[in-house]
Amino acid sequence: MKENLEKYKKDIQNMSAKEIIQWAFDSFGEKNVILASSLSVEDQVLTDMVCELAESPRVLTLDTGRLFQESYDVIQMSMDKYKISYEISFPEAKEVLDLVTEKGPNLFYNSVMDRKECCYVRKVRPLKKSLEKASLWITGIRKDQSVTRENLSHVEWDNHFGLYKINPILDWSEKDVWKYIKKNKVPYSSLQDKGFLSIGCAPCTRAVEKGQDIRAGRWWWEAPESKECGLHVSA
Ligand code: SF4
């Protein structure tokens, strides 16, 4: 499968975000394509697009057990607007139990290693399990979100999870995202209006000051280079 990557890159090089998603449905089949949504504004744009383009869109989200109430509100609002059911993925109870028993409920503040272990158990493993039932996943990654995302392409082979991955709004600016959200009345987290510009789990996210990098509120105690949860590892 991986050998088609260069062809796919050429196929979609001049396509818009919606055209890239349509290409994915046509090339891989709707039931084999899944949007992995973190409920961010970017993923809400993509939820709106896949719900417009697919008859039975597959939208996955990870319930880490540490989400904000406002994130559950986004799920509910989207279910109501788009008449969809989410594929909600939970971590294995035993793994979470072992982790918090050994290291405590707030282990993520101990070290980068402990934080990554928490992300691995609560996010990476559940995502890996869910992606086994897909051939391609859609992400809302944008290049200007962080230094770790500057060299990505619109289509990639995801070595880590063993399937193709498309990033349809890779080149969009934050302004483009908000323009789409407002124009199409797309539901989004009320935390966005309180300065939470990139939202993950509650204990690992805080509001940012005006002018600060949008991901500055994620794992704010760590250096920028380590700020990924393991979901987006380059091939
Ligand atoms: S973001 Fe924080 S609470 Fe959520 S999985 Fe990662 S370390 Fe754990």
C-alpha cells in the first residue's frame, strides 16, 4: 500500500480540502475512511465537511477520561446538528488503573516520560485499536500549529499506525478556520472564547495570552519540541 504514496501526492496536489476528502472516499471507500476528531475547531471544520460529503461518515473521538465538560458539549452539539453517532474510543480500564495506582492521578506533571506514558495509555493505544478498522484517517493538522508539524504533506503513509493519513487543511491559517466555522455555523467549544485555543485534556490545557502561540497552553510546562501526544508521528 505504501508504494502508492508518491502517486497519491500528485493526485491531490492542487485539490481543495473538500476535494481531498472526496478523493479519499472515492479511492478508499467511505467505510474505510475515518476522521479522528479531537473536537478542535479544525476537526469541527472537517466534521462539517465529511458530514456533507459522506452518507454514513465515520467520526472517531477519544474519551481519555480527563476531558473538559465543554468537550462533551461539542460532541452533543455535533450529534444534534449532523445526526451522527461518534465512534468513541476509551482507554483500557486496567491500564489506567495500573498507571494511576503506581504514579498517581497527576503523573503528567512529573516528567515528559510520565506525561507521554499517560498519553500513550489514554490516547495512542485506543486510537491504534480504532484505526485498525480503517485504511485512511483524516486529521485536522495545520502547519502553523507547531514546530513539530512544519514538514508534513497533505497525504502521508503513517508508519506508526500502518495506514494512510490525509491532512486536508494543512495549509489553512487560523483565520481560514474561523471563517469556515462562522460561515457554516459549525459547533465549537465555548472554551475557545475564553482563550483556550488548542484544547486537550483538562489538566494539560490552559488558556493562552493574546499573541501567544496557539499551542502554548498545551503541556505548558514542557519545551515546544516535546509537545506532541504521540498521535501524529511523521512517517
Ligand atoms: S493530555 Fe494529559 S491527561 Fe490527557 S492523556 Fe495526555 S498526559 Fe494524560
